[in-house]
Amino acid sequence: MLISFITFIAMQPNIEQLKATYKNLPSDKLINLAISEAASLRPEAFEILKTEIKSRGLDNDITNGIDAQFIDTTSLAFDDYVLLIRSQPCPVCNSAKQPLNAVVIGTVKSFILLTRYKRKLMIACPTCLQQANQKGTSTTALLGWWGLPWGIIRSAQALTGNMKANKKIRANEPSDTLIAFIKTNIGVIEGVRTNQQSLQLMLDSVNKR
Ligand SMILES: [Zn+2]
């Protein structure tokens, strides 16, 4: 049934007819089509399918799933996205000598009852990551402990987290944080990957968040 439906779409390039066809499909068929066949659809058909799924309020995850599937078959493999991001010049120091990585750096500042725990995602070369990590650690060591009881608890958490981050920076393998970042933002990366300036802007804006 699904195959004959695809053939039907291939034979009917008319956008209005396509819209009507998707509208008349029951939701389960629509989801099935989206998940199993999205990659073989023409781009216009794919967009109409996405619009119909959204207008019915079907799960956002399905749309994201289609995006990922679509990218897998028509674009770079996931490892190539990792290589692409890692080979960019460092958004902090502009050096392209070392592959980039990402870690979350914790900083705690306290004042009596007030404790502020900031966890910041950073993408940069190992040298810049290490400097930022060191800064987060010394700020926490100096200013984190003075709140009760959260200053002490959060400071311990931040210092442990930063120690783990430091190990990841030294290991020089792509960190879990970097992999997760690329997975979440693969649509955006795909959109800007041929434009060096936009790629730099994206990485820079991550560090400024
Ligand atoms: Zn750097």
C-alpha cells in the first residue's frame, strides 16, 4: 500500500494534489510514511509531509527524526560532521593547529546565602578549553565556598565536573559533550557547513551563550 502510494506521488508532481493526499491520510499512515519513506521523497513532497505532520500536532520528535533520516541519506555521514566541526579554527584564539573539542565548565560564586552555579558549554581548541576550565576552577575555589549550604555542595560538584572535563580535554578524543552538541544541532550545521563564516559565527555564539 505504501509503495503504491509513493509511486502515486512520483506520478503526480502537482503540489495541490499532494497536499490533499497527505491531508486525507490517517495519522498512523502519515507517521509510517514519515519514518520509513521520508528519505526517498522529493524535497517538495518532504516539506509538505512535514507541514501536514506539524499541523496535526503529531510529535515533534517525528519531524526531527525525518530531518536526521533525510540528512543521513543525502548528505554527510555523522563522523564527517564531527571532523568538520573539529577542523574549524578555534573560535577563541583562531588557531587551527589542534582539533576542537567541547566540554561543560562549572563556575560557582557565593555570597553568604546566595550561590550561583553556572554550567557553560564551550567549544574551542584544547589550550583555550584548558584555560577556561582552570579559570572556572580557581574562581570556584576562591568564591564558591562562602554560601551555606549550597556554596559547599555546588562547589564540590563544579570542581569534580571540571576535573572530569580536564581529563576529556587531555584525551583529545571528541568528547560526549561535542557529540551531543553535533547531534542536537545537525540541522543547523548542515545548513551552514559550506559557509566558513556562518560556521565560525555559530561556534562563536555557542561560547557566548
Ligand atoms: Zn583556542
